Amino acid sequence: MLFKETIIQLIMIISFGVGAILMVLFPILKKENQYYAWFSMVSGITVWLLLLNIIAQMRS
């Protein structure tokens, strides 16, 4: 059980990091292509919202 909880927490931290990277890349990508930049931003926000939803469901 301990390993399961640790792995879940690690996966969530990595996923939050990926979402943050997608959002941070927005200004860099906007210089190259506006569509890729917005796709990156929306993807990052979606990842964060999905993870927050999963965390909320796990606590209840």
C-alpha cells in the first residue's frame, strides 16, 4: 500500500510539472506559431484541471 501511494504521488507531481512546462512554453511558442502556443496553453491547463479533479475525488 505504501508503494502504491508513493507512486501515485510521484505521477501527480510529474504530471503537474508537464502541465507547467506546457504553460511556460506559451510565450516562446507564440513567437514561432500562435496555434501551437495556444494548444500548449490549453493542454497545460487541461492537465492541471484534470489532476485537481482527481485529487478532489480521492479526498472525498
